[in-house]
Amino acid sequence: MNGRWKTMKEYDSLSDNEKRNMLASVANLYYNVEMTQNQIAERFFTSRSKISRMLKEARQLGIVEIKILEPWDRNVELEQEFMRRFALKDVRVISVKEANNTMVLQKLGEVAAYYLDNLLNDNMILGISWGNTMYHTVKAVKTSKNIPITVVPIMGAANVRTPERDSLDLSKELAYAYGGTYH
């Protein structure tokens, strides 16, 4: 048992402070201990739906705060405008404060790598090109996922001054990052 509460029947008769403590206990078990709502319900002799309502109440009261930390500043308003105007399904527009071209490319690569990481599925075939933006995207991939993808260059080998930016080399590096294959 957790604290003095043996069942949820007492919950409605608790003081505000006691309710907040109870909500914090339930939220801690769910978010930090990673118990399921069913496991928590069994512990407190109540229903899973009651636990679900308590977790919602904990968020509403500010006991639980959920933050999504994206690694960049997005311009959501401009994203929506692009999607509407050009009938696009998804867009990322970022704010970059750096004036240095290399820093802009690195930030763009980070965003593209993050987006790509959430987009890839097993057995997907991914065609990539060559160039600075693609180079920085591949270099920014930091994944622990093992996704069996196949990466193919969509343009043949380019006569570029920096061979590491060539689509064949980038295909190989990206495939290896995900544990996939390249052609």
C-alpha cells in the first residue's frame, strides 16, 4: 500500500492537500516507476479508468508537466501556411540565429536527421542525393535504432570536390547508421 490510502473510496473525502499528495503518488508510479495504469489500479483497489482520470487531473492541476523538447525553435505558424498554400502533408520551418553558413547547414542537418529518424520504418527504401545539406543530415544522425532500410543514391556519383558529400558515400554511411543496406 502507498501511504495511508488503502482504497480510492476515501479519495473524494480527502482534503485538497491530501488529494494532491495522492495524485502525485499515482503520477509517480505511472511516469517514474513506469507501472501500468492496471498495476496502479490493483495496488489501490480501484479501476484503471479512475487512475486515468487521476493522471489527467494531475496534469490539469500542474502536478505533472509534460514537455516535448525538440532540438530547435520551430515556426509553427509558417509551417501551417506552407502546408495550406502548397498542399503539403508536413513541413518543418526552423529559426536559426547563426549567420554562419556552416552553422545553418549543421542545424538544418540536425532537424532533417531528427525528422528522418521518426519517419523511417522497417524495409523502407530511401533514396538520397548528394551535397552539403545531405552531408550534414547524414552526419547528424544519432540513432540507437536498428531499422532494416535500404538506402540508394537517386543521382549517380557527382564530380564533387569533397568526395564525402557524394551520394554513394552518404548512402553507405546512412545505411550503416541504421543497420541497413545500401546499393
